[in-house]
Amino acid sequence: MKIKVNKEKCSGCHLCEMVCSLFHLGIINSGRSAIHIKKDDLDTSLNTPLLCRQCREMKCLDGEEGGRHQEKKKFIWSYKRAKRCPFDALTILGGNAYHCDLCLGNPQCIKVCTPGALTLSK
Amino acid sequence: MVLSRKIAYINLSDASVRISPVPSDLRRKFLGGRGINMHLLSKVYSQELDPFSPENPLIFGAGLLTGTIGFGSRVNITAKSPESGHLGDSNMGGDFGAELVKAGFGHLVITGKSRRPVYLMVKNKQIEIRDAGTWKELDTVETQRAIRQALRDEKIQIACIGPAGENLVRYAAIRTGLKNSAGRTGMGAVMGSKNLKAVAVRGTLDITISDPNNCLKAYRLQLKKLMETKWVQALGKYGTPLLFQYANAMGFLSIRNNQSTSIGDQGYALEAEALEPYSTGMLSCFGCPAHCRHRYSLTEGRYKGTKGEGPEYASIGSLGTKLGNLDLENIIYATELCNRYGMDTISTGSYIAWAMELYQRGIIDRGMTETPLHWGDGKAILQLIHRIAHRKGFGSILAEGAFAKKIFKELSRDYLLDIKNFPIEMTDERLPKSFALGMATSTRGACHMRSRPSLDVLGLPEEVLKKIYGGPVSSQFSSYSGKGRMVWWHELLNAVCDSLGFCRFLTVFSSPHAPQYQQFSKLIGLSTGLAMTPRELKIIGERIYTLERMMLVRDGISRKDDTLPKRYFETPIPAGPAKGEVISSEGFDGMLDEYYRLHGWDKNGIPKRESLKKLGLSG
Ligand code: SF4
Ligand code: SF4
């Protein structure tokens, strides 16, 4: 399961970021959400939602011991893993990175993405 | 954290910054945004206060729920207006408001005047005043780019002025992003008078939510209901230009400075569908599910290479039909110029329309205007925009807005359609009577958005209207009956909406099913922990509106000023779908009486002593 992104449709509303942090941390902070919108609001280029692609081969965990399966279910990661992500997909704030745990099976972001830029793909 | 946001008092004369908490009783009385702004302004507002003086405070206020999940994340900018000489207030979308609260601030109160151009850097509870000398004369988009580049941070949000604000054009705007503007009432000119080029904000603080789980649940339910309304679905697809078609079909559009009110089939050229070929997608402001804003690109033709956002209905009307201009590409370009210079598109169009009618009637001539001013002359319009922004020649006269009456002499007065020294917009209100009253009573001068009473155009049964408004309201929008009640009701709701940071489009605006007090009350409680009943919220709306009225009363404003341009009373609409519509003094006075009574103001429009006491506004 992963969140599929259609950036053509993203309106740049940031609602996904807000609910992601709210669901996991009980606060709202775009900088502490697993999804973040790359947006140049002074240009007319597209907005790009970025988040973990749930890769089979997890480059982010290179050199680490232990169960991938367990790590996939965690939301707060070390920023070091984010640095290893080939897609720069994770949000970093302070020493932490924020990783999409798919809300443990009940993804929140897709429910508020009104233009349908985010969908669930099995 | 929502309730611990601070107010910062910044004095640019002595470069001092004082940060203080928002007292909890102030929150309970005024919420945030426009409400608290009005409280802060009212402390210093007087008839003598010169809008361009260092003492005039320029107040930024984020709504109570700005930055949380709700229905928008807007900010109000408030000061005494150099455009009208009365109350100034303008509301702006984009991402600036949310960033301000992430930095820990709800309100910035800026007074004084800097000797050199400066900007404010607001970051995580800190505020610095910094030199902005090198950015002088940059347009509003260049300014934002320059600041982001200099500080190497693409996430900084910036509210700034362009050349129009620096040159004290009386209707200069404050701008953020490509298009968002605190457009009306000249807040950009106040900013320019303080030598303040920009306010840059960046925040990474958490916004704590009182009851996260239930807040999320309640929000999702409200969101679902809102997204099911036809209005928001259409808005998300076409944006505000969809309203153009309607106004043209019904006959309440301004054509050639309101000499007529519909262009019939010629309107196709400016309708929402005509914009489609230029559109490259739809955008949202921070936290908004509706995505009503076009992003466009002109890839060929005279204005090839122009890219931006918009144009909105208000700009299409003001820089288009109001000027007899039906060239959509020219309108898009003219809008972009105004945005770049940082100048309100509505006012710019209105003053040019005034000049064009004076020219048509021979009241002014080329001796003054330098070039011919014919209706629909796109080239002349663009040239005037440049000249106004730089205050060159005739442009400098028009940069004075309604104050140019002094220069144009007596005969010119009736051709500026203004209310309280502030020009009416892209519409003509001789047909929709609720709108007519709303324009006349708006606390910032002619403005359809103060009340925007439009549920009577939906053809709802009168029982439904009665239930919503708490009293009888006619479902005929050309009728006067109950329209005082309607305007009063929407004024209150919108004052609350602006104080929460919500967008009017997402509340009861064009759909009775959109969120209002009940839903607001729920979100406020779950987000902030403040328990406020729908009834209490409505009283807050009355408190804010009456406080605004009290400032106008200090200017000597009363019933005599709550009126409409002469043309509305004297000249029936000559042709088109609204042919023959005119405002009768009797009908108008009846609406006004009902309106004052509901507000608790006397027959002369002055808030009664006991009303002030009830609202906690006396003394
Ligand atoms: S919720 Fe959807 S439209 Fe809004 S920013 Fe996220 S991905 Fe884009
Ligand atoms: S699925 Fe859940 S964790 Fe992943 S980005 Fe969406 S809200 Fe965040």
C-alpha cells in the first residue's frame, strides 16, 4: 500500500500536512508531517507533494540492522535516513525526519485532499 | 498555542519592539483577526488622525483559527484609510497568515516612520527591523523573490508593497504571492508612508490543538458537507469569474462607469469559459479545500510570456466592462500590472472609469489628461496604470483617488460613484436591493464584501429564508422587503468569519448549507478549548460591527452618509435585463430603518447608549 501522487491536481492547500501532523502528534506543524508540498508560489510551476514511496528496496535504511517491517510502521525517524532517501521524500525538522507510516492502515491525508491529488494504491 | 499567540507593537521611529500576550478577555470579546484589529485601532482612531502620519497604526491580524484546520487562513490589515479618509481594512488570503501564526504572532501593530526603507523579519517569536534600501522600487513579486534569495529560504512568506505603495498612491495594496492582495482602502500606501517595504515571516512552531481527535473528526464532517454544495463545486472549477456571467445575465454589472449594466452576448468574451485556454490549473490558499484560484499563462499574442494568478471577477469587471474594455488578454495584463505595482484593481478601474466619463462629457480634456481617454482603449488603460503607479502627470492626479474631486472641480462629483469617499466596484446595485443597502452601510465605504447578502438570489422559499435570518425576507432580490435584516445578518457573520481567519466563500455566502455559527463554535472549542456558543459568536459579530460604526461616528458619519450614488436614485437602468430598475428613496429608507433597529442604532444611525453598554463598548 502507498499514497499515489498526481501533482497536476495538487492545489497547494497544505491540508494534508496539517492533518498528518495532527493525527500523529496532536499538533499542527507542516514541518512535522510525513507529507510536504514543494511549492514555488512566485512561479506558476506545479506544486509537488513529497512523501515516502514505500520502496521495496529501502535505501534509507542502508547500513542499518534490524527489521524493515518494524521501521515502516514508525512515523518519527532519524534525519540520517532522510539523507539517504534518493527522492528527498521525507520532511526534516531539527534532528528528526518524518516518515509516512500510512497511518497504520487508515491514511488521513487522502481524506482531505479535495482535488484528488492523493489516492491510495494497493 | 493558538491562545498564546502574541501581539507585537513595533515602532519604526525609534526601532522599538514590544511583545505582549493577547489578554483572554480580548479573545472572548473579539476572537482575533479583524475583531482584535478593530479594538486596537479604535484606541487611537479620531477624525484628526492623519492616515499618513506616524501615529496611524498599520495592524496585521491573523484570524483566531488561521493556521489550523478550518475554512481558510486569512489575515486582516487595518489602519485609517488614506483612500477614503475613514476606516481602512482589507482581508488577504495566501500563505502569509498561516506563517505568521507559526512564528508565534497573532497581531502586529506597526506605528512610527523609519528614516530609511526597512523590512520586518518575524521568525519564531523574534522580530527584527532590517534595512531594505536595496529593494526600493522593486515590484511586489521581485521584492518577495529578492527577500527569499537574500535569506536563502524559499519558505519565507512576505507581505510587501511595490512602487505604488512607495509613491503613496492612495489605493496601493499590500501583496503576498502572485496575486493575493489586501487591496482595498490603501493599506499599501500607509505601509509606504512608514517606509516599510515588507514584512517577512517564517515559523516552525507547533500549533497545539485542544482536542486533536475530535477536531479532525468534526472538521472532516463539515468539510464533506461543504464540498457537496453546488456553489463550492462550481467555485473550485471556474473560480470567481463564474459570477461574471451571472451579473451580466441579470444586469447588475458596471458598464462604462455604470451608464449601463449588461453587455448581453458580448459577455461571452469575458466569461469563465473564455479564461480556460489560459488556465494552467487551480490553486488554494493555505488550508482551503475549495481551490478557487486560476493560475494562467499567456503563451502568444501581445502579452506573450505573462504568467500569474487570476484574474478574479472583480478585476475582470473593474478593468474590463467598467472601462468598456472587452479584450480579455488586455484585462489579464492590466490586472498583472496592478498586482506587480501593488495597486488595487477595483479602485484603479473605478478611478479610470471616472476619468473616462469626465472625458466623454467634456468635463476634462486633453489639456489635463495628456492623451485621449476613450472607452475600451486598452492601450490607454495600461499607460494610465503605469502613470498612476509612478505618479506621473495625469497619473498623479488619479493617484489621489476620490480626493481628485478637488482638482476636477464641482461638475466632476456626480460621476465618481462613491460612498463615504470610496468608489463602488465592478457592479451596479440598482437591481439587487440587499446589495444596494449593503454598499451604503458598509463600514469601509462602498464594499459588497462587508455584507455580501446574496442568499435571496438563489430562489429559496421564503420559509427557508425566514429560518436562516430569524425574520421575514423577500425571496425577490429586487424587493426591499426584509433586506435590512439580511444585510445586518451577513455583516455580523462576516465580521466573525474575518475574525476567525475563514474565507467568506466557504461560509454562508452563496450556499445556505455552508458552515456558520454552529460549525464555527464547534471548531473553536475543539481547536482552542474556548467554549463559545453560536449565540455568543453572533454577539461578537455585532460588537465588532458596532465598534467599526463608532469609529465612523467619530468622523461625523451618520444616516446622511449611508446612501448611494445619485445615479442609483435618479436614473433608471436604460436598457438590458434590468431595464427600468432604480432605487426608490422610500424603499431605501425603509430598509435603512429596519437595519438600524436590528443593530440597536438610533434613527440617525448612531449606536444607542444601551446597545453599547450591552456589547461592553461604552467607556
Ligand atoms: S491536500 Fe492535496 S491538494 Fe492540498 S496540498 Fe496536499 S496534496 Fe495538494
Ligand atoms: S498516509 Fe498518513 S502518515 Fe502517510 S502522509 Fe498521509 S497522513 Fe501522513
